Amino acid sequence: MTARRWWETRGYALAAILASAIPLLWPALPPLADLPGHIGRYHIAANLARSADLQRHWLFEWGLVGNLGVDLLVQALAPLLPAERAAKLMVLLIPPLWVSGLIALSRQAGGGRLSPAAAFAFPLAYAYPFQLGFVNFMLAGGLALHALWLWVRLEGRPGLRAGAFVPASFALWVAHSFGWGMFGLLAFAAELARQRRSGCGWVKAAVRAGLHCLPLAGPMLLMLGGPMGEGALWDWKSKASWIAILLRERWKWYDVGCAFVLLALLWSAVRGRRLRFDAVTGAGALLCLAAFVALPRLMLDGAYVDMRMLAPAVALALVAIRVVPGETRLAERLALAGTAFFALRLTTSTAAMLLFAREQQVALEAVDRLPRGAAVLVLVNEACASQWHSDRVGHLAGIAVARRDMFENGQWAIAGQQLLRDRHPEAAPYRADPSQLVYPVHCEYRPTRFAEAVRDFDRGTFGYVWTLGFPARPRLARDVELVWNNRISAVYRVR
């Protein structure tokens, strides 16, 4: 066996895994769009029993749903760390989990050698689902990559594999049901590739692959009789746009350009004669891509269902790229380019995170002006979805919940996905997400209108109004007076 080249060494792999966490090291609060709202829920779950203020506002009953990955880990750390710190620790582990999973899969498929193109895939740990703060899905996705590595490793021991993956499939489903579904696709693809290598035709190979994957089907029993949501919605216009926003962070043309660098590399591998794809990871990439095309945008009350599958598809395709024997110089250049691309994205992601975090910290100065246990109507001046970046303050009030045991109207309350409920039915329609979001008049999506909310909100429930991104005024209404403001936040008291 020839000596390992520099990108195939353990030192390189360890450096890539550790480096992937760099953008999240400095912000006290990882500035992911939905994460502050999740932190509010984590705090409620951990402290409801000993806080009279929380008990006045919230109900939380533990149950078995397919959306509990980070929730359970933060709960386990609750005796040691407050929700904000525990959440940061868990989120800090997600990019290394993805990078290590991709490395393990590439090495497994390549006979212990890492693809020279693998580093191009590493920035996808920060792809748009992560930027949106879908931390349970991203955790489950990272675990799914490692589970696929183990699945392939145990392919010669079907009994042991079946026994191990019955409980593993339930664990993945509890972390996030879409992560479990993603692993099912990847396991089927790996088994299909193996059956094809053994000489089976496509139909016979698909049947055998399906039979081997039966031990993964157990979580379907948990879904029987559960809430099915309001059906599915396909949005082909948005589906086409997900490709351009694959690496969406802060700077539009830079992010779009980086995404198309990845697509150009994949196209070169498809068309060129000097590059090829590993069968196992390549088949997984193809099935994830097929799922991206076939899945709707909304399903089972979950949003961005199709978009979540794109980053895994591209990442798996990239780590599947191999250089044909004899093309040593091409492999060297590809590895250098990939490492440079990874370093560039780490640098700009770190800068973007720091800029987002700075704006969030300015907005959070309002929290100390809110009385403990207050009920606060939150109104956020949110940019249209077509605008490349916002200040990511749409769910920032969740931090006020964690610090002040208060009620705010931006928490999620979807049956079958969240275990949190509020105690303020009279506050409707301003009691749950997305009632806090106020979009400009030209946006297609406008769940809340500022003037109507100020006029109609229930004064018996809310004692304060917190606006983010709107100019401060001496009064919002005759009975709603300004008590404090800075350049982002304004706090009003209801007389």
C-alpha cells in the first residue's frame, strides 16, 4: 500500500474537524435564526417546576415526538449549565459532527483514503438549514452520517447490524424524524450499491436492499395515529432557489458564487474522464437529490422539508469524488483547492457570525428593561424572504424567556413537533410563532400587521410591547408608552 498523502493523514482529518467549530467559538450566543426561540423552550422545560412565573405562562409535558435531539441533551446538562450555555455547547458540536461523518464515510468508501475533494464538502456543515437554526435536524443529520458509516462497516454481519440498528433507528427518529428518514435513504442506497456489485439486477437489488433495511422501519409505528398536519405543499419556484442559497449567510454574490463552485466541480466530475464517484456515497447523494426534487416544501406541518435534503446530497457527492489512478498531480491540486475553499469559508463564516452576534447583543439590551415574569408582545421588523440576510432577531425574545421567565408570542406550538403550550388563549392571534413577525407591505407573506397588532392585542395579557427594527416612538397607542430604546430595540409599557 502506498504512503498516505497529506490530505489522507489523521492529522489533516483532526485539524479539519476541530477547525469546523471556529465560527461558533466567539459569539456568546450562536447567531442562528431560530436558536434563541429554542433556548427559551429549553429553559422552560428545565425550570418550569420551580418557577411560579413560568407556571403562570406555560405548560410543558414531556412526550415522545420526533424532534427532541438538542432538547434532551440540554435537559441532561440542566443541573450543570443554564440553557444558553448548554445550547451553545451542543450547537458547537454539530459542524464537527458533520465533518467527521463525511471524513469517515469517504475513508470507508475509499479503502481508508480520503477523497481529495472532501474539503469542498466541509463548509456544508454551515449550509442554510444550519443558518436557520434547525439544530435538531442538523444534529440528526450528523448522526445519520456516522450511522451510515457503521451500516457499511457491518455489511458483512447482517445479524449484528440488524440488532444494532433497531434501537439506533429509534434514537435517530427521536433526534429528528427527518434525520431518520434521511438515514433510511442513505442505508437503502448503500445496500442497493452493494447488491449491484454482487451482480444482481436492478429490481432484485432493490428488493433485497429494502429487506435489509426493514430493521430501520420501527419508528413508523410511533407515527401511526399521530397528527398528520395539513397536507403537503410543493413550491417549485422556491425549490429552484434553494440551489443558489445552499451556502447562504450574509454576502449574496459571494455565497452564490461559492455554491456554484461546488456545482461546477460536481459537473466536472460527471463529465470528465479523470474523475469518478464512489458507488456507496455516490448512490446516497443521488437518492438525497431525488428526495430534494420529490419532497414538498411543507409536509406534516414541517417547513423547508425539501431544502433540508440538498446540502447532504451535495456533501455526499463531493466526498464521493475520486481521481482515476495515475493522476497524482490532479489529486494534489484538487486537495489544495478544497482546503483553500474550506479555509476561505471558515474565515468569512467567522466574520458573518460575529456581525450577526453584534446586532443580536445590541437588541438584547432590552431584556434588562423587562420585569421578571412579564408578558410581552414582541413585534419584529422582518425582512422579506427574498432579502439575502436579516439581523436574525425574529426569535430573539426566546432569550428573554430564558433570562426573565416571561411570556412572549414567538414560541412554536405545532402538535406532534413541540411539547410546549402557553396558558394565554385570550392572547390569540398573538400567542405563537409567527405572530411576532411583521414583514414589509410588498412581501408575499404577512402574518402580522403592525398597526393592527398594536390596536388589537389583549391588554389583559400583555403588560409590555417590545419592538425590534422599528423606529422608537413616544407612544404606540394612547395606552402604550415608550420606556426605553436603542437603535434596534424599543420597550413600551401598557398603562
